[in-house]
Amino acid sequence: MRGGQRVPRLERAVNAAPGETATLVRARVGGRTCRTTNQRSARHMAATSATANTTATATVIYRPIRRSDIDAIVEQFYRTWGVDEPGDPAIARMTSRHFTLHYLEPATRGDIAEGPDGTFMGVTLTRVAGRPTLFDDTADELKRIDAELDATPEGAAALARTNAWHALETRMEDDIAVNSRCQGELELFLVAPAARGHGVGGTLWRRMLDHFAAEGVERYYLHTDSTCDVGFYDHKGLRRVAERYAKDHADEPAGNGEDVFIYEGGIEREGGAEA
């Protein structure tokens, strides 16, 4: 885990295409990635339109995010990446909420996958430049969580490591001016174990690309690192546009010495041409 006292992985997961090993992407300004080994069923279930904004399969419903979904996302984030801090197990849950809110704050769209009984199965949070954000109170809630973390030595240390990683990602983005040419970014992609075998990761990924296309996005980007199967992004046609190798920065360690990357992709238009 990242930092000296094993904080929760500051990440979000991206399940690969059917039959592939899951990979992950990192969030905007400070997200992190970790590895997962979920295997996917080779068959996607056909989706049929349920409403203008909701799509259903035989076992999965896809719909816009609601404010009430946040607790379920935080809980799954904790179960997936949370590691209890020595001396204060509550810190892992607080940092899980921090990262969920951190990804949510700039997001302009949230896509939820759930079972017929409402069981959380997955989420994507995406950002399109110039579009209104999802919830006005997210920044205030994030400040409250950060204040709780900062109230104890262990929490303050975890928050400091988190902010250092945020700063690193911001520098990498600024160094290549990626936001000057990309209109979209994937903030969070999290798929629950309950989704295994239902094609949820692949469907959420395709819905994200469809949304970007509908919004006029020509290019988008994401963060990842060497704990991930970065070949997934090559397979998807993304291009590595920034890289930071840990061996070249021994005086400025980040996390547990992972190499850090930014990948960029274009949105396919009608006729198969990529923007």
C-alpha cells in the first residue's frame, strides 16, 4: 500500500473486456490504481432500454448516480482497497470516503450498475470540461472528512501522503498540458465482486465512451501505474503520454515505488475514425 503506514489504495478499478484480467485507472488529481484479478464471463448480456436514462439487462440495471449511492460506493471502495491503519482502524474508512468524494467533486456524470434488488455492482464517474458538476455539496463534505483525518496524528499522516500523491499527479498533468487538449477524464471506475460474470465492467466502459461521444468529447485521459496491466490501454488504442519511473526519482518517492503513467485516448466517430 501507499505511504509509510499502509494507507488504503488510492485507486479505482477498471474491469477488462470479457475474458481479460481486470485493470485499473487512476482518478484526476490524486487518484491511484491497484491491481485486481477478477475474471470476466466471455458473454455479454444484451441490454435493452428501460427509460431515457436507465438501461437494464436480465440481471443488471444501469442508471444515473444519486446522492444516496455515495455510501454504497464508499463501502465497496473500502472493501476493495481499504487497509486499516495501525492504532486507528477508522482511518481506512475515512480515507475511502475522502477518495470517493475527491473523485465525485469534479465529476459531471455518474453511471451506476446495480442488481434488481438494488445491490451495488459498479460505478463510473467521469468529467467533461465545461459541464456542471453532479452535487454542489461535495466540496464541503470533503473538507469535513479531511478535518476529521487531520484531527489525529495517524489521520494527518495519511492525509499528508494522500495530498503528496495528488500534487504529483497534478504536476504530471501540467507538464504535458493534457487538460488543454482533452475534454474528458475518467475519475473513478469501480466494479464489485457481485458483478462478476455479468459483463458490468465492459458495459460501463462502453457507456462511458458513448457518453463522451454524445457530449462532443474528442479526447480523454486517465492515470495508471505499474501495478496495473497497462497493456489493457494499449489494446484499447490509448497512448501513453506521460511516465514517471520510480528509479529516476529516489529522492522523491511516491507510494511504494510504482512507476506512474498517463494514458490518452480519442473517441471514435461515425465511420470508425478517431478524433
